[in-house]
Amino acid sequence: MKLFDVYPLIPVNLVKANGCRLWDEQGQEYLDLYGGHAVISIGHSHPHYVQCITKQVEQLGFYSNSIQIPLQQALATKLAELSCLHEYQLFLVNSGAEANENALKMASFVTNKSGFIAFSGSFHGRTSAAVALTDNAKLVAPCNERDDFYILPLGDLDAVEKVLRTQPIAGILIEGIQGVGGIQVPESNFLLGLQKLAKSYGAKLILDEVQSGYGRTGRFFAHQWVDGLEPDLITIAKGMGNGFPIGGLLLSSDFKASYGLLGTTFGGNHLACAAGLAVLEVLEKEQLQIRALELGTKLMSELRTIPGITAVRGQGLMVGFDLNQDAAPIRSLLVSKHKIFTGSAAKKETIRLLPPLTVTWEELASFVSALKDVLNSHPH
């Protein structure tokens, strides 16, 4: 049997990792500034993380949600402490797409409406409703097409109000910062405007913090940079488990739980919760949130001085920049010549940087130097 060939692969076989460093089977070292799609939050093979999940799997790796799992409440308590979102409720799942799917379902349940609004450039996952609200026609099969799902221009409150005024909309789904869309940061006034409109028309505001959460922007969640913004639902995943599959849905106190309303086989299992707790403990102890803001600010300042870069966007260590040429050859040269991994985006000119939050300035400075070298050798 062969694999279903849907991934454009970098021809590297990685066998070991530590911090922001990766090694292939020949012993070649690479610098990871992408973190496997923003997943590696506290660095590869962090000792505390390894210790916690090793201890847990030796004791009990999995049992289903048919029994009490105290680790779930421990994770919820620690998450509330670090995020300061004490009034929210946590439902644990396995991925960001699953978190978004359940957020849409809950918004539809409580409003008794089926329509949703999302925005151009968005990406919310590859499950059915999430795909229908994702701005990429290549992902949308006929079974995903929905007449009552609307994808509107990012930043256009008038367009949002027009749909809310004329259609039965259950919720508005927006990323704290668009990731795949090329690190597009929504304006504060736009987010606050969405909140006001949602309340006026009886819709729920859903913040997709799957990529932008967990300290990456310098606040625990990206939307917390906006004073007064209090989403009805928040979805999380990626950096939550540092590589172990775990996601979550945060529900405001307005949502009432009942048995059988939501469910999952693997979500919130013992090993996932141990991984999630370890991540939060490292984020807190090593003050990675503060470091993310300091290092990201310095990095973006450096990038703005490089000829050939036409725009730099981001917050903390969620950074995107546009080149005056196709980024694919530049990313390839960064791997082949300088052994540095970076990320792509929907726009072919954009490079995304989503490094582990443990990255050092020396590592980021080495990337800046390598980028200058590659752009000089590959002028537009």
C-alpha cells in the first residue's frame, strides 16, 4: 500500500529534535522557525514535557470520558489562571478543526439558527463546516457547500451588518490573527464592532485562537490585545499540546451543559491532559509569553530593513512578511543552503514564521542573516 500523496514534502527525514533544532538521519542540523504549523510552543523535547508525558503513559495513557479524569479539571484550572478567563468552561477535543466544529454547533444550538459569517483569507480547519467557512475553493467539496455560510471582506463591518440584518446568522467566526491568510491582524475597532453587531442581532462571536493563542503574540490569546473584547466562544489547539494532539473549546458562562450535548472518544484523555499541563507549566515558569513579544518586536524591526521585503505583519512570534517575488524558491534556498525551516501562506509572496517560543535571539539573528544572503543571491 502506498500513501495518499497530498503533501508537498521537504525531502528531509528528521529523526531527532531539541529546542528549536532538528536533525536528519545523516546528522545534519536544521533550525525550526515554523514549529510544525505553530504546534511546537515550548520547544522540541523539552525536559519537563518529556518527563510529564513519560510518567503519565507509564501510569495510564488513555481511558474514555465515561470515567472521571481529574487531569481535565487540573488543566482547566491552570488554563484559567494563565489566560485570566476564569468564567469560561472548557470542553476538550483533539484538534483545532474539531474545536471549531463544536463551536459552530453550540452557537447554532443556542440561537436556533444555521447561518454563519467568516472572512476572506480565513482558515478554520478541514472538517465539514470548518471547510465551508474557509476561504479556499480547492478545499471545498460539493458536500461542504452551504448557502447560509457567508465569507466577507476582513474589516468590512457594513458587509457584516447587511448579512446579519437580512439572514438568520448563528455566529461570526474570526481568527485572532489570520495564519494561513498571511498573518493578517484584524483591527481592534473591527473586532469590537463585530462584538457589538453580534449582540445586537443575537449571534455568537467565535474567536479562533488555534494558531494565535498560547502566548504566541505576547498575550495569552491574540484577542486579549483588544480591551473590552469578550468572545462567546474561543477555540484552541496547536501550541496547546506541543505536538501531542489536543484542542479545546472555551464557552462563556451563558452556555449551559447537558449530558450528551457534545462528545468525543479521545478528547481530554490522560496523556493529552498531561501534555497540556506540562505546556502551561513551562509557559509560566520560563515566561515565554513575555519573551515572545520582546523577540518578535525585535525580529519584525530587523525584517523591515531588508531590501526585497515589501511588508511585515504580526504580533509577538507570529510573523509574516511579503517579498517582491515568489517566496517558494526563497524558502527552498533557506532549507538547502542554510538549513532553516519557514512556513508558506495562501499568498505566494508571503513567508510565515511561527517558531517555538523558546527560540533565542541568536537563532533569529542567524535567520535574518541567512535571509539577506538568499535574497542577495536571488534578486527579483
